[in-house]
Amino acid sequence: MLFFKKKEKDVPTNEKKAAKAMPRTKKVQFMPMKTAELTELLNSDMYELTKLEPVNYYADKSSYLQCTFFFQEDYSEIYFVVELYDNDFLRSSTPYYKADYELMKKTVIKFGQRI
């Protein structure tokens, strides 16, 4: 008789719950790197996100990091997550992080977007 392990359900963190409740999102793409390395960088300094190199999603769809910002319309509360996509399939992701307005502004300005 075979017994299979039950998959443990992904228990959402408080940050993830709050992020999913936000009314607006903005997505930007970066050059790929391992999410474990990126998580270490973000845990040490959140502004490491601004040092990542942007990628043109339409030119290079094979592998990229996608950063999704979840925010209130007045930017009073901002969360983000970075996910690694390979051929448009989600492979791994970082935890959800709470960010500030300056971090989001400095990140999206690299893509020519002003907030």
C-alpha cells in the first residue's frame, strides 16, 4: 500500500494578505538571477532592488524576474514580491516585502515611469 505525503498548504503571511487586498498593482521586469540570492540581498537591504538591471520583457521572454508592486492609490501602503519566470511559467518567488514610496519611485524610474 502506498501512502503519499500531503502537500503542505502555502500559509499566507500578513504581508501577502495585505498585498492581495491592495487596489492597484504595477509590474516591472529585471534580468534573471536566483531568488535565494535575491532574498538574501533584500533581507540585508531593501534598496538592492533598485540595483537590478531592467530587461525588455518583449525582447527576452525566456527568463526574467518580475517585480509586482501592490499599493494604495495614495501610495500610503506599498508591498512587493519578486518572482522568477522561465518561459512565462512561475518557477520561484521571494517573500512579500513592505516597501516605502521612495523605493518604488526609484525602481520604476529605471523604466521611464514617474509616480
